[in-house]
Amino acid sequence: MTRLTTAPEAAHLVLPGDRPPWTSTGLSVRRGERVTLLGAGFINWSDSHDVGAGPKYHLWGRVPGGTTFGCTQDTTTVVIDHDGVLELCVYIGAWADRYGTLATGDGPYRRASGALEVTVLRWPAGTDPVDGLAVLGADVADPGLAAAEAARLSDPVVPPAGWGYLRDIGPGDIYRHARLDGRPAIDVVCDDDAGIIRTDVDLALDPDTTIEWTWRVDALPGSAAENTVWTHDYLSIAVEFDSGRDLTWFWSSALRPVEDTFDCPVRRWRERETHVPVRTGTAGLGRLHRESRNVFDDHRRFMGDPPDRIVGVWLIAVSHFGHGVGRATFTDIALHNRDRRIPVL
């Protein structure tokens, strides 16, 4: 068994859900050092509904002047990118930049309750966190959380090449590079979580512009109509336009295909995103389906006059409203207009 020659420097914090960022850990860190966060607790979003999330959605960190980072599970280990004092926050709202300024201000915190309990470990140079976590004493950190982070580090989820998590929602372990019948694919496992991955594209939007994809949805993340703020759990594919808006197609648990299209019920996404159900119910789950939608026509019908270009393709997974698990596989994603065809995946 590997033994630590020097124990990690540790700090323990309680972060109330109604406290806007940021809170100092008191730990001075240097660029290149590794830091582990072990989190527990729950942030409630409503007094009247059992909705909220834990550290893997809400716990973020930064060193002022460096880039913010979030957790992919209730635990994470990061390499520090800036010298200074490490700070943590309960993230509620939307980021204005990658340095930890909130575009939404302090207002959203007034509706939150609950708290996160966090142990911060600053590892000495030359210590592998996996080895260090294995011999960490229970007086320093919760053994279950230490074991969970060691397991996560030992078997990391590899995201698909060319795709990155949207900063608005944060990083995760939701999307995995995969292969399906010898073709590149993306597996989605969203366990009481939320995340969006994005890849750049550049395609003029004309009346022939179409998106095509193949998917196998094995489990829907929710069982109620997704058009309310408290039941908005879904798996989807989306295109992002140069207008800053996006249009997303999803498999609904209860809504009528196409006819029950709706604007996103989540407040800060309402003016940005429109949802089009393309399948409904449990019939067909576990089987491959090929889909095709005319993007120009759907935008004109549901969002108004189409903009000039498509600038990105997204995969979206949300399951933390009902605390469920959504599972799917995507492959053979393509965009085309009258002049070009772009293989996205």
C-alpha cells in the first residue's frame, strides 16, 4: 500500500444555498497543484416542490483570476490554473464569463435553501490523489466520498472528441464516447443530473436545411409531460443559431409529437430555447430510430423568421427535476442544406 509522506492540507466548509458566491476556503494554492473536492448535501430550489440538486450540479470552484470549474460527480479533482486562495460557491443562475461572474446576480439565491458540506484537499507535490485517497483517515474526510473519488479517477468517463460541455450547465460524466455497429456514437447516462455538450458547425440556414440523426432511447428520464418547470426532464438533440437561440427535438413521455411544441419553461431559458417532441411514450424504447427534421420549417413555425446560420449542435440531458435516470445512444448525426452536407457524428 502506498503511504503518504506528507498528508494533504484540508479545509472543511458549509456553503448555504442562499449565500451568493464566492466563499474563501483559506487554502493558498499554486498553478499546477492538484485539489480534490468531496461534497455532500442538497440545495432546494422550491419550498413547495421536491426539486433541487447536490454537489455534482451546484458545487464550483475557482482561484480569482483563473477559470471556474465544476464537479462531474459529487466529488472532483482538478489541476489549479492560477496562484491564489481557492474559493468555492453554490452555483445558481448563469455565468456571465468563465471567471465566475454571475450574469443573473444574487436574486436566484433568495429562493434557495439547504447547504453543501465540502472537504477540500490540497495534495503535496508528487502525491497521486488516487493513492492519497486510499489511505486518507476518516478524521480527514468521509471514507465513502474518498472511495468514490478514487474510483472516478481510476476509471474516468471519456467524452466524445470534438464536443465540450456547455459552461451554463457545467461539466459532467453524462456523455461517453462509444461505437454502435462499428460507427462512432455517443452514449448518454444522466443519473439525477443535467448537462449539455456542444460541437461547432457552420451551415447556412435555407429552406432545405435538415438535421438527421439515429438514436436508441433505452430509458426516459421522467414520466410526466416535460413542459412544466418541475417536470422538465428530457433527452434531446438541438441546433444553435447565430441568433443565440436553439431549437431542440426530444422524445417525450406524454406530449403529442410536434403539436405540443413549447418554449422552455425554465426562466432563464424561456426566450432562448424551443422544444419539439418527435416521439412520445414508451413504445419503441430500446430500438434504433432514424429521424429527420427540416430545421428551417420548424424554426419558422415555432420560433418565427429563421436566422442566417447554424453554429452548433447540442446533446441535452436533464433528469434532476424528478431525480430519475435517462439512457440513450446517438449516432449518424448530419446536417445538410441545398449546397452542403456536414457529418456531425
